[in-house]
Amino acid sequence: MRAKLGLILGAAGCAVLGALLYAPAGSSGRLADDWVLLRTVRRSTSLWWPFAHNDLGQGTGSGHFYRPVWVLWNAAVNDISGSPVFAHVVNLALFGIVCAEVVVLVRRLSGARAALIAGATFAVFPIHGESVAWISGNTDVLAVALALAAILLALGAEPSVGRAGGREAGIAVLTALAALAKEIAMVLPVLTAILLWAQPGGAGSPQPGGAGSPQPPGAGSPRPRGYWRPALVMLATVAVVLVPRTLVLGGLGGYGGQSLTPIRGAGALASFILAAFSAPQLDILRHPALFLVPVGVLAILLIAVYAAWRGTGTARARLALAGIAWFLVALVPVLNQPLNLNTANGDRLLFLPSIGLAITAGALIAGARRTAVTVAWGAVAVLCAVSCVLVALQWRTAGTESRRLIGEIDRIAPRGAHVFALSVPSDYGTAHLYPDGLELAVQETGRPDVTLTGCMPVQALGLHPGQVSFLAVPGGLWFGRTTPEAPFEVPVLGSSQAQSSTACVFGKGPHRPRQTLGTALTAFVVTTPSRHSYYMYFDGRDMRPAG
């Protein structure tokens, strides 16, 4: 009874900690894809409608992503209250649930101390901002909450479920819901198999009693017949889910435009590893010396796992290796989408993989014999918690700036105009502004007569006017200049040119000193003007008429 109470209190503590760290972002409102999501949920006219459309509300054969459970979840939230504040509160609560699930998961695999360390590590992980502080980011939080529930059931964490058939039905339902919330759950069978391999004893065997050291594999009851069946049930469920997904999307889906190549995959993997072992405030591309931070942390981790394996704690090393394997496997579905280390755009893709690192941290630190190790972990955890709060505050500022910028566009744009925004603020620090969704935001906030094409994205590191300027050149060409505090965003992998539509093509100009990887200080924009064209640009703080 005492152990159960301790588990409940530990899980609740980690849940509250995680939610409080990102609470400042609750007033950030709707940003970027949130407006696209709002349009989609308003189109959802029945319980079955999302199952026949993609996540953008488009019909069969339109590609993109198939996330009907996520659409239904957000439609229900919007039906309860159309306020974005309510949507943020729900997302904070959902993140708290995931933090608690991590505690329960690791307690099933190891001791109470390891569970608490893993849960706290996950709660303060500084790369969760995009998932927790952004309404549209809740696709990862929802899918992971359902996926962890399926895994807990698979590991026998809920013995009251009853007969094996009932438990397997529950596993199948939760797996299907997770896969229909986001495609990252397609790796759920492999993740479950990894934890079944690492789990002490057989499924449903007595829990380890040690506070820091789990029992060695094989302790307790032997692995029973059908031990791997939960992973097979998940695999069959994922195969079934792929059928409607393929039919509705007209193929595998995805962002499109970039095919997975060895170079792109390796670059994406490197970006995820660097982001996972650092904090977004370090800005390692602008300050290359700070690459030593993620490299050093990774080296310490690998040395610790090796030392645990060579020592007497074989079970502890087994669990730590399972966490690393979880991290790598969970990255497989997203290796075609590199993370932007300048803006942390894409850190939501690390939400599921970071659970593996939390498992590894719990296994290693709980088994450490030196108090200094725990003290060092605590100090790093405090720094990470501060990083999370700073990220949440950036999202709140981004929300304030978004409302101001939309007001400026509403005021400047002539009636019935098609606006070319030669430069648009894609991000403020690590928070999104408008990499997407600006036209919808303008139309939803009082100017349905205006259409808008956003061109060159700008990373707003500091909000100061007069940083960006554009010069008109004959032939529909605009030449732009900016400063290192508001650089143009350009692809690191792939073509240096891009287009937001057939009416706007843009790319980086000649190289200039002080521009970092993924940014440019000069750019060109080519537009296809129409009779009602009107030009404006983001100057580093404000929207201004061009020309």
C-alpha cells in the first residue's frame, strides 16, 4: 500500500511539474497551423467525417497525413469551448498525463527511484515546447498518451484487466487510437518488444522490490508462453490501420517535396541528436563552440552505459540500452524531416524519442553509487526546467506579436487585395509565428476579403524595426537584405530555392559574412503579380508596405 501511494504521489508530482513549466504559454493564442486546424475541426460534421479526410480536411487522394482521432479530439475540445486558452489548458493536462505515464512505465521496469528520476527527466526535457505550448503540437502528446497506455497494458501493469483476451483487445484498441492520432505510433510494436526484452522476469511477474536496482532478467516467474504476443497484437493492429490510411491519402502520405536519401537521413539524425542533448537557447549553429555541449553529454551517456554493462548492474545496463534503442527506433518515421536547430522547428518530433532517453537516465542515475551523480543530475534538471519556462515565455510573446502583426495587415491591406508578404516572420526564437497559416489568420480575424501569399521566411531572434528591407527590380524581382538578428530562413538540405505557391518563388542571395547554416542575409523574391496585387514585408518587428 505504501509503495502504491508513493507511485501515485511521484506520478502526480511529475505531472504537475511538467504542466507548470509550460503554463506561461497558456495565453499564446492561436499560431501558424492552429488556424488550419481550426478550419479542419469546423468542417468535421460527424463522427465519421475525419476518417474519410486527411488532417487538412481534404478528400481522398490528397496526401499529407491521416490523423482522424487527433481531429476528433480537437473538434471535441473546440465544441466544449472555442477559446484557445481552453485548448492550451487541455494540452497542459494531457502533457501532465504523459509525464505520469512515464513514471508508471519505468516503475514497471525498475525501482521507484528510477521511475521518479525518469518522470522528472521527461517533464523538464527542454525540447517539448513545440508539443506542449502549441495547440497543433498536441498531435504528438495525444498519440504518445495513447501509446503509453497501450504499452502499460502490454507489460501487465494493469493486472485487473482480466483474461488475456480482454487485455489483448484493450491493447489493440489503444494501439489503433494512437496510430490514428499520429503516424509515429506505427513503431509501437517495436518499442513494446524492446521493453519486453528489458523487463525483469515475465509479463505479470512480481515487480522489483529494490529502490534503485531492478532484478536481473529472468528473476521472478519465467517468461510465460505468449510473452511476445502483445507486440504481435500491436503489429497486426498497425497493419490494419495502414489500409484506410493508404486509401484515404492515396499513398503513404507525408509532407512531400523531399525524398529520403542517405545524406538527408543522416543529416536529420544528426539534427535530432544535437537537439536532444542540448537546449534551444544554446543556439549552437550561431556559436559553434557550443557543439561541445551535446557532444559531451552524449559521450558521458555512452560511457555510463558501458560502465554499467561492465559492472555488476547488468539489468540496469539492459534497461539503459533499451532506452537508447527506444530513442533510435522512435526517430525512424521522422528521418525525412530534419529539425531546424536555429529555431527548434521540429522539436515535436523528439517527443516520443525523448521517453527513451528518460528511461536511460532513470536506469543509470538510480543505480549510481555516488551522491555526486544524483546532485549533478539535479543541477542539470533545474537548468532544463528554467529552459522550459523560457521557451514557454517565448511562445507567449509570439502570441502577443502575432495578434499585433495581424492587426497591422488588417489595417494596411486594401479591400479585396491579394497581398504578397515578401517576408514573413516564421518564428520568434523557438516559437512559431507564421511558417504557415497567415492567410487563414487574417481572414479569420476580420478580413475575409483579403488573400495572402507569404514568401521569404524570417527568423525573428529579436523584435526590432528596420532590420529587413526590399528593393524592387524590374521584372517582378525583389532583392532583400537583413541583419543577423532577423535572418532569412533557407534550407540546409535540398534546394536553396523554394516557393510558397506558383505566384511566389524565393531563395537566398550571395553569401555574406556572419550568416549561419540554414540562414541568409540576402535573398531574392520573384512574384507573379495580378491586377489586385499589393506588396508588404516584415521589417523585423512590423509589417510595412513595400515599394
